[in-house]
Amino acid sequence: MKRNHFILLGAWLGLMLPFSVTAAEEEGATDLVSAITSGKATFSGRYRLEHVSDDDYSLDQDPEFVPSKDADASTLRLRLNYRTGQWNGWSGFAEFDHVFHVLLDDFNSGGGTSPNRSPGPDQGGYSTVADPEGSDMNQLYLDYAANDDWKFRFGRQRILLDNQRFVGGVGWRQNEQTYDAFTVNSSAISKTKLSYSYMNNVRRIFGQTVPAGKAKLDGHLLNAKIDVSDSFSVTPYFYLLDYDKVHANSTETAGVRLAGNFEMGGGKITYLGEFATQSDAGDNPTSYDADYLHLNAAWAAENGLSVGLGFESLGADSSAGTAFRTPLATLHAFNGWADQFLGTPAAGLEDLYATVKFKAGKWNFTGVYHDFSSEIGSDDYGDEFDVSAGIKLGQRYGLLLKGAFFSHDSSSPLTKFDTDKFWVMLTASY
């Protein structure tokens, strides 16, 4: 780590930690200075060891085939937050991150970045673990609460809509995705939570030192969750993205999400139905239309056992050779943890999946099976099994063990590799 990074981190710690000890818990301050100094600071750390193995024995005989070397990444993220007190409805929030590479950096951190080696071997030959080293002012915004029904946010912020399938924070990666935006949240309409955001910059997971780490755009996000009853909601939404440079991501997406639950068999059934349609917008060079469908149902017992079945389809326009796009999504949460489908294939993607969750003592276990195929035609892309085990260690610490095992279909024109990934993650918060 560079010396100036230590200086920056030390200065931030020196400034913030005293506030966490002497912070007042008042909702409103009498003057601006006391609002700033009566805030609350928090500190957290997240260490992760990640191993990636890509292999396809059928390609080993190809003289032009150069397999990626197995990747090993040992990364640590330190995060410092500070939220001010309120003054005349105003408050502020700052969040600073630094990602360290600890001992092991045999991986390609993606997006044109590389681990901090000078000099060192080319990291491009390794499999990708998209956790570049560096510092980031992850969030920096002002909040204004006009009253209980209208709240405004100005600045760099996290935007998480619904299940983050279309707009999210990519929270699994060490450097989170945030947005330079203006957001309005309103509950003025009975039983309705209305959200509108205008964004002009996406701060992506690769950091601001490479072109892939930032995306300028005019983005409009409109989302309205309507609670029809205590157990059923309808959420219509409209997202318009007009990118300055990556014109293929300029899209307009309109959809509706239905979610509910009911008691059955000594447990609870939760269900989801979502449909959206997408077309080109702005300076997108391709004229296309594609649809999205997601159906899911799960039964959960009081003892923590849960079983579910789901189907997700990202459609494609065969005449245009373009499929449904989700450039702002938290992609790791969908279509398998092995991250084989971060971009939708040109023939679309169908994902039939089953989930099992249960508890044993203080441990929480999850298993997911996916079967992947094309939306157009009859191509089988492969299948995947994901498993995780997590435990809370007291009030401040946590441990997560996680694995993803993707097997490609030998007849698939798209997927060429079997991929295994393993993670060990430790978290701490203060």
C-alpha cells in the first residue's frame, strides 16, 4: 500500500473516531456546528479470501487455447462512516473505503486495473476477481427532510431498488457501486412509497483510475411500491438510461413487480411475479425490443427451513442480435454465484433454479441449483450448484463460507469452461 494511503486513512480515523465516543444522539441540533459535531461515526472491516479455477479439459488439445491461471485473491476493505446530526431538517453522511491486497494478489482485478505490483508479472493471464486496490469516497451526500412525507438526497449515494435486479450497489464486491444523483422519496400518497432519482454518473466497482470505473449518463429512475394489502404489493417502475459513451447500454425499461405472502402448512408462502419490457434509447446504435420475466415461490417454516423454486428469463431480439440488458444491477445475486452470465447472451438467458435454506445451531445454510439455457433456440449453457454457510460471532463479527460450481454444457456455443469458486469472508463492525 502506498504511503499516502496510510496518511489518508490515519487522518480520517483521527477525525472520525472521537466523534463516535462523544456523539450526541439528538434528533435535532440548535445550530449548524453542533449538528456537524454531534453526529455518529462507525467503522467496519471485511476480509475475503477468494479462489477461482477455470478449466475445460476438452480445450487443452487446442494449440491456440491459453487457459487462465487459477486466481487467489486476499483482500481487506476498511470502511469509515460519519453521519451528522440534524439541523432544520438537514443532515449529512460520508463513507470512505480503502481496499487492501493482503499477501496474495495472483489475480486479474478486471476493468483494466491490476494488483499493486511494480514491477511484477502480467496479471491478465489470471482468472478475474474484480476487487482492485484503492481508496474511494463511496458516499457523500446531504439529506433534507421537508416533513414526514417528503425526503430529498443530494450527492454521491447508494441506490438499491427492489431486489437490485435492475439498479443496485454490487455489494458483494469490495468496492461498491454508487451513484452521483439526486433522489426524492415520498409517502404522501396513501399506502405508496414513491422514489425518483436523477443520476449523471455511475461509480463502478473498478474504481476511478480506469475508464471502466465510471460511466457518465442521464439516468431517470422512477419506482412506486403500492401496498394493496398487508400481504400484497404492486410496484410499477420506469428506468430511462442515456449513456454518454457506452451507447449500447442506453435503454428504457418499463415493468411491474407483484409480491405477496400467505400462511400455509404451518409456514408461510412468499411469491413474486415480475414482467418488464425494454427497448433502445438515446444514441443506442441498435433498435431492439426484449422482455424480462421472473417467477418465484418459496415456503418457509418457523424452524428456519425454506424451499423455493424460480424461473427467470432475460429475452432477446433475434432480428437485432441483442438481449435484455441490466448494466446497473447487482449481478452476483442472480444467475449463479460463479458469475458466468454478467452480460446477457445474444440469444437470451433462461434460469430455472431451486433453493433450500435451513439453520443448524447458530449456522445458516443455503443451497441453490441452476439450470441455464438460451431464451431463443434450444441451447443448453450448463448448470451450477451454489452453497454457503454463515454464522454471527457475537454482535460485531461474522464468518461466511461459500462455494460456486459451474459445469458448462459440452454442446454449448457460449460457455467453454467449468468454473469453481470458493470464498472465506470475515466481517467486523464497530
